[in-house]
Amino acid sequence: MLMQWIVAAAVFACLLLLLPYLLRRTKRAPSKGGGSGVMLGIGLVFAMIFDPRAAQATEIIDQARDESDDEESGDKT
């Protein structure tokens, strides 16, 4: 369990270190989008991770899916 957190923290740190490079690179690009697409994507990821309502909805959906799987298999607990 601890190893998973270490790997997740390392990936997060790498993404934070790469962020300035990605933003500078998008400013040099000839497209008109700039860095807004990158920032929008990062914002959506953080919203999915840290939004408690989304986490609660996901949990409810998972529970309903588990219950329907149990009913299909004939398992009654």
C-alpha cells in the first residue's frame, strides 16, 4: 500500500516538473490555442480527483453495479 502512494507521489511530482515546459512549448506553437487546453485538462483532472460529489456518485454507481452483478449470479447475502 505504501509503495502505491510513493509511485503516485513520484508521478505527480514529475507532472508538476513538466508543467512549465509544456506551457512554454504551447506558447511557441503557431496554433491559437496556447496553453489553455493544457490548463483545462489539468483542471478537469483535479476536479475529478478532488470533487467529493463526483467521488460519492462514483461510489453509488459502483455499489449498484455490484448489487446487480450479485443478483445476476444468484448470490444472496
